Amino acid sequence: MEFLSNNQWIIILLPFFIIIVIGIVLAAKNIRREKGVQQKARELGFFVGTQNPIKEIKNIPAFFLLAPQSNHVQFRQIRNIIKGRISDLDFMIFDYISKFSKSRINTATVLALPLSVEGISDFRLTPIDKLFSIHKRVIQNSINKQSQIDHTGGDAVEFSSEPEFSKNYLLYSSDEQTARKLFDVNTLRLLSKQSSKGWSIVCENGWMNLSLNNTTVKPEDLHDFLKISTLIYKTIVRK
């Protein structure tokens, strides 16, 4: 105690020191991920885009903004942009970094696929997070405020015939009839499988975005992520 009382500058500078250390750790983590993603992308024959992070909303192409946003989740930046082609589909994959109202930073890997089929209605599929006991009404209110581009509104589409799907997902669309055609029995059962749970899917402005459990995908898992997400995409738009 006597040492601290004689060296009060240590107490004053300690918070700044902690912040610097955290910043260094996070920067090192970002660099490791960036290198790992670039290396894996090149191994798979994909194009690694500019590695300058996109940090301003006004500079972001519309499809980037399909990732979930709301009054309590705000965009921060986009990193690790990759372009490629898989199963005859051109795609773009990127890390979408957002900040929650409680200052928690989250990074999610998002796959963006252009819609080559006409007549696909806008929709938003959100997984119900049972781990944190998120109430259905809270998710519904959040979805209603998520899009920062042209908000389509829309109502919840219920599927009483598929209780497993309804237990794990909420689907919103401005065109219920078309949404039911897209989410037919094949789509619902695919998303109800244990291995297919946790997907967030947004279809808007001619693009479909998919992410899994709102988390990053490890570089070594990128190819599997692409295969599963493109399978879901094709199952939805195959008509």
C-alpha cells in the first residue's frame, strides 16, 4: 500500500496500459486471421480482395448492409473480402464487424450471393437463440428495426406443419405467399437438421446473405461453410 501511495501515477496510467495491451492483442488476432483467410482463399483458388477495411456506411455497396443491424447493433467495418466461384455461383465472402449497445464487438463471416432467379421476395430468417433465452417478442422487435437500407416491413410467416423449424427460426417476409413457396418442405427440413441450425439469412435488393451462428468461420472451415450455405441457397431459389 505504501508503494502505491508513493507511486500514484501507476494507478492513473494502469487503465491506459490495459487498453493498449488489449488493443495489441486484438490487432495481432486480426492479423493472424487475415493471413489465415488469405492463405486458405488462395489455396481454394479464390480472389482475395482489397484488405483495406471498409469503415464508412456511405462507401459500402448495398448488399453488404444486409447483415443484421438494428438500434442495438451498429456497423463498424468489413474486413477480409474474398471473391470466388463455387458450384457455378459467383460469391463474395467477408467478415462483418459490428458493435452492440453494451460495447461488445462481434465479428461474423457473411456469404453474399446474387439472385439469378426472378420473383424471389425479400425475407429475413433469424435463428432463435435458446442458449441466452431470448424471447420471441424481443427478436421480432429487433427484426423490425434491423435493415438500414429499404426496410420492407413484412409479417412473421408461421409453419405449424414443421414444429422443429418453428422452434428454431423466425421468418419475416413482405410477401408471405412467395415466401411459403421458397420455404417449402425441402427447405424447412434442411434448415431443421441439427447440422443446419443457427443460420441467419437475409434476401434483399437482389442478394442473399448467409451467416452461421453470428460468428466467424475458421479459415480451415471456409470450404465446408461455402458448401453448406450454397446448398441452402440452391434449395431456396431452385424454382
